[in-house]
Amino acid sequence: MMLSSKLVRGLLLAVTLGCGGKVPEYVDNSQDPELYAESMRRTILTLVIRAENGDACSQIGKLATELSYSDRPRGKYADIFVAMGKPVEKVMESCRAEAYDKAAMKPYLDEIKKLAESLPDGGSGTGG
């Protein structure tokens, strides 16, 4: 009985004093063009690898959807994202065909990859 009473007091003391320490301040980076470009570089390169090794249509379809949003913070990289739209659309046109030739998509996937590699890598060393 005494042990559980001491345990409850200890728990109350810990909760009162706080267990987690100071909570870091939240920083909203959702409109930072540099961070967006770095994140998109990693995402696009991953999607291209998956497209080359699997279902190109579903992978590049994800990229087509992302590029269709007009509220993304593209900043000085906007021209790269606009240029990327052309090969992405070519891949999607092939996907809409009844029987598509994945080998014919390779030049467009290579172009998407090249454009993605021109985005900043944030020092992650994922350069091509």
C-alpha cells in the first residue's frame, strides 16, 4: 500500500514538473521554395527509379498530380518544374494508349531525371 502511494506521488510530481523538457518552437516551412525543391528532387528521383523498375504510369502519375498544383512554393525553380511538365505529359500520353511501350518512355524518364538533378540536393549527397 505504501509503495503504490509513493509511486502515485512520484508520478504526480513528474507530471507537475514536466517530463519532456522544453518543447521546440514550431517552424512552418511549408512555403519555403528551397526546402520544397530539395524535397521534390528526392521524391522525383525516387519516382523515376520506381518507374524504370515497375509501373511507370502510376509513378509518373503521382508526379503529374504534384505538378498540377498551383499553390506550391516553386520560387526560382518554377522554370524547372514547368519544363518537367512536358516529358511528364509525354509519359502520361503513352500510359493512356491501349498498349504502351515502356521502352519508348525511357527518353522522357531520362529527361525528368535530368531536370530533377538540377534542383538543389540540400547537401544530402544524392547528386547524379
